[in-house]
Amino acid sequence: MSIYDNTLNADGVLIVGAGLAGLFCALKLAPLPVTVLSPKPLGSGASSAWAQGGVAAALGPNDSPHIHALDTEKAGAGIVDERVAESVAAEAAARIDDLARWGTPFDRDQLGNFLLGREAAHSANRIVKVQGDRAGAAIMAAIIDEVRRTPSIRIVEGITAVDLARADGRVVGVFCRKLGDKYIEPVFIRARATVLAAGGLGGLFAVTTNPSGVRGHAMGMAARAGAVIGDAEFVQFHPTAIATGADPAPLATEALRGEGAILVNELGERFMPAIHPDAELAPRDIVARANFRQIKAGHKVFLDTRQALGERIVDAFPTVTQYCRDAGIDPVTQPIPVTPAAHYHMGGVKVDTRGRTSLAGLWACGEASCTGLHGANRLASNSLLEATVYAARIAEDVGGLEPPQRMLLPFDGIAWDETKGQQFEENLRNLKAVQDLRHVMTDLVGVERDAEGLREALRRILELEETSEKVTRSYLNMTTSATMVAAAALKRTESRGGHFRTDYPFEDPAWLNHTAMTLDEARRIRAEA
């Protein structure tokens, strides 16, 4: 098909993804014309809305951006880009001001000062939050209201990007599928600047805290188009997803451990003090592995909030309380069953300090990108901060491409259909090829890995690509991202941060660097597996 058939024009900047990164970028571009693509209604499919902790920002009297950057570098296990950490921490206050100006109801004291919480691996109270554990939802609600009031932003719901379109050596837009139309010709949406902000890949794993649609589509699209992917091996597993059997798994925020909650097994034994001097407040990768090993040894793991919070959990952490009650658990009187779950991808499409990818015409931000900020292990609550900082930088970098325009007309024939949407999601969730891929990733590319398992994973991912019925571009994006993660994990012959090799259990100074890989290299590694 010619790219000029079935074509729509973005009439300005095109943003793929409607989480915090994408919408923040759109607002920062106003009044320049922006088209934002969202497969679901705004807010319902974005990981940002599920973030419980908050936004990390050095706003306290005994804190500074430099100290924040040092904490980021320490958590990142030696490979955080120092310049990126310093600059992102320095911009945090300005981005908090943006969010507050757009209506985010951050927790404040009677004098109007932010009430700052503390999370694991932070040396100071610097988490700007909303009602204890509702930051993501509150931020997204405020941002969405502001977006809907901004006439230069066109929101297109019910459409999924499946391929990047390239011409004359640059990205010129995206090919998309309308909801329910996966077997007809795709729609080409043309743009002079394309921003990829479509999230991470947690849903590639069988147990995840991410929304079900977050399955590596952004990174897969970019990799298939030839983009350089950075640090793909570093997947962060949150140690305390609530173990109810739900998919996705609800999250018991790290802030609970910041308030003194402890981890115990079914015998009531507390095990973290013997593993790390910071006990439950050790970096996430250490806590996740400790929980994983307890479960592997036949134990059950519980987060016990009873002594630290008691009845206070109901008001201080209403989201977690509701998750527990929905599962028949009373967190006031019962410990909460937990398990590690795929939560955040430190890797992604490699970008520079302006958010530019290796492909001309393409920028990336949010969890889809790899900025170098997180290194091998993301510091808690740095993800929302990074999303806003790089969204603002991209807006500044691409600004001026188009003259200001107050209003864009809707695209005809594209809209969210609740019935079709629910059916599509259910069909995708039950698709055997998707289930098989998720179990391969959890079993062989999960919390702990080794060479034999990673080689087996690469072979099985290839087999799924070649043998699954009705392989779509969306599924290829998933298997491509899975291939990138497994290949990079096989290549890095050490353990660092979120990447743990049982056959190479220690850090190696020779690997004190970021990784950068194209799909061609990943395929070569797979061919040798």
C-alpha cells in the first residue's frame, strides 16, 4: 500500500501515547497544534494513573537536587548518567509547579508547604504525593482536565499505532489500527514530528502491576524501524504486588514500607534485616529477590502493616486498603500477601538529553525511552519526574515546527467503543500466543536469570513469532521487545541492579556502562543461542 492511501494529517506534532509523558508534552507545546493517539479513553490505559507513590523532588529544607541525584546514582548501581541525574533533579521543582498550576491537589500543610513522604533508597523526605497513595490518579485527572480545555490539542481515542512510517531517511508518522479493524489496511497518520510516549513492557510478564495494554509496543515499533535500544535487560520487579491472582496485580506501594511496614513469611519470620542493612527499605531489586527466594523455597510472603499503621492505613493509604478489601483482606487486622511483579522498564528507546532518538523525526519520553537516569535500578518515584522533565524538553526541542493553531477537527470514523474495547482486551488477554509469551518471560527472563534459560527464551520467542496463528504487527512488537530484553540479558554477563544472573551473581567492573543494541544485533545473538 502507498503511504499516501488512507492517510490522515496530524497538522502538527503527533504524540503516540496518552499517559503523563504524552499529555504533559502536549500541554507544553500549546498553542502549537498537537494530535495525541490513545488506544483507550484518556487515563484508563496509562501506567501513570496507577502510580501510587508520587513525584520525587528535592523541596525539603535539608535536601537539594544534588543529594537527590546522588541517591539516584546509588540506586542505579553504578551506571546512572551523572549529568542526566543532576539536570533532571534540578528541574524537578519547576515540573512540580507545572503540575500544581494545572490543578494537581498535592498534599500540603496549613501553610501551603508540600507534605513530603519518604521511600526506599531516598536519604530524605522528598516524595510529593496526593492523599498518601493517589498521586498518579490525581495527576492524570488534573492533566486530562487541562488537556480537554486546550483547543490546540486533538485527542484521538480508539486507535493503536503499530508501525513507524519512514521516508527520506526520517520518521514521517505512524501506521495505526482502528479499534476492531485489525485485518483491514492500516491508517497512516502523517506528522513532521513524532513523539513516542506509549509506555513500557511490564505486561510481557505473567505477573505485572502494569495495565494490560502495556506490553512493549512502543519499544518494539522503534526497534523494528531500526532505532537503538538502551539498557533493555534492566527490568524492575516491584517486590510487593498484592498476591490475589488478579491480572494485572494490584500494587502495595513502597510508601507502606517507608511508614514502617515489614516483610514476613507465613511463619511470621522477618527476613530482610539479615539481607541488607536498610532491611525493607533496601533498593527494590534486593527486596524483590529476597521475596522471590522465599517463594521459591516454598514460603509465602506477607507485608505486615498492622503495627506500623494499624487503622491509620484506611485513611493514609485508601487505594491499597480498597485493593485489599476487594480481595477479602482486612489490612488493619491481617498481613497482606505479596509477590514480585514486573513493574518498570529502565531500558527503552535510547534518547539524548533533548529526547531525540537515533531516528530522525522521532522523539521518545516516559517509560518508552531510556534516558540514562535510572541506570540498572530506578529510584522510587523518579519515573513520573523523568516523564515530565523529558516531555518538557521535547516540547521545547520540536516547538516552532508549525504555526500556532487554536483548534483541530476530529478525525472522522475513529472513536472509542466501550463494547468493542472490552471485547478486544479480553480476546487479547486470552490469546494463547500472548499467554505463552508472558510465561516464557516470567519463567526464563524474570527476577533471576541464567544463560541456559535466556537461550531457551530466545528460541521460544522466535518459535512463537513463526508459528502463532494470525500474527499481527502488535504481536510482533511484543515479541520484538521480548527478544531485545532476553538478548541484552544474555549479553550482560554480570549481575547489576534489576538484572540478576545466577551464573554471574556479582557485578563486573568491565560492565560498568550502559548497553545499546539494535534489533539486528539482538537477532544475531538469538541465532547463536
